[in-house]
Amino acid sequence: MKFVDAHIHLSNQEYKSCIEEVIAEAEGSKVVALVSNSMDLETGLGNLELSEKYPRFVYSALGVHPWSVQTLNEEELEKTLELIKKQKGDKAVVAVGEIGLDSKYIQIWDKQLGVFDSMLHLAEDLDLPVIIHSHGTTAQIVDMLPSYRVKKVLLHWFSDPTSSLSKALDNGYYISEGPPSVYSDGVRDVVRRVPLANLLTETDGPVHFFKPPFKGKRTTPAFIPHVVSAIAEIKNMSSEEVADQILSNFQQFFGPLLNS
Ligand SMILES: [Zn+2]
């Protein structure tokens, strides 16, 4: 079996001192590719370095996360947009992400909307897929997206099994789920409703998970086999079938990247 992590933040400080170990552990768990997402300019540069250091294994998604909008100034936004534009055609840069809207940060709502809009335009210009954070904002985001010419959409850690989910699926969007697929009723319900052809696996590391078997452990792509077996159980399929389909979805979504 081969596994993929479509959403992690490997350039986060938490991985800095143990990156070799995390990569080795991921490879040892048969993870064959991962997409390291950005929060801002600094983590974006960090991801590009990691993609260079671990070619055809660590792929980068570049963008500004809604949480980072709070401290973002005009100059940094410009520099981030420039950085992303400069990567046009770089096979290691596979998406614009992590971008989106978060209703918890309502005090910077207009600024969030402005940054999200520039990120979506960037994805249009570069013809790249987007990886979306939609905490408390799924309905709004699913309504907004069709007005952009964005090629492919991945809604990560989606936990809103309302009409937004059916609309997202009707539009051909992908959903990625992680460790909560093992223990969260809400996420398991989403997994049940999403056709396997639209599903991807993720860890969102370094986010920590407090339920077994993840409790007390550093979050790494080595968690993915647990996620795959949870999906297999929900879908009443074998882990092999699920892993194969998710690997094929990953390539369908991000491009035929893998040498394996
Ligand atoms: Zn994330």
C-alpha cells in the first residue's frame, strides 16, 4: 500500500529540529508524497526549501492563511503574491493554499475577504488548484467559488454535512479528512457521504490530536495509514482499495507527480 498526505504544514517551527526524522518516519510508513501548506511568506519560503531538499516527495502549496491575515501588511502581501507568481511552471508547487475564510476572526472579515479574493485570482492566473480552510464559512465559500475560474478545489478538514457538502460535491470539489476520521462522528458522517473518488487523506500536522491512537504523539504523515483504515471501515472496503483510490485521486488533483 502507498499513502499520501494532502495537507500538512512541514515548514512549521515544530518540525524544524526533527524534520529528517519526520521524513524518514513518513517514508517508513509507505507515505509516497505530501503537500506542505503555507500560512504566510515565511512558511512559504520554508516549504520551497523543503521541496528542494526532498524532491518528488515534498510538494508545496503557497498562500496566505486566514489566521495570518490579522498581522499581514500590504508589503508582505505584495511580496507573497510576487513569490507565488515567480513559481509559475515549477512542478514542485502544486497548489495555492492554505487559503480561505474563518468566522472566528470576524473582526478582520473585510481584510480576510480581500486576501482570499487575491489568492483565488492568483490561482486563476497560475492555473493551480486551491486548498481551502472553511471554518464556519463553508456555505459562503461554496457559494463564492463558482464565480472564479479556479481549476480544482480541495476543502480540507471539512466537517459540515449540510447542504454545502452536496453543493461542493456537485461542483466536483475534493474533500480531505485526517485523524478525526477515526473518532469524530461528524467527520465520519462526512466520509460516509463523500464518494471515494472525491476523498483525500491529510494530517494537518503539526495540529495535535488528543484521542487514541494519536494521543500524546507528534503528528506526522505516519498517521495516514490509520486514516485510511478508518475510511475503509466506514466505506466497507479493504484498506488496499481505499489507499489505491486515494493515491489515484491525489494524482488526479495535483497532477501526475509520483515516480512510484
Ligand atoms: Zn492546515
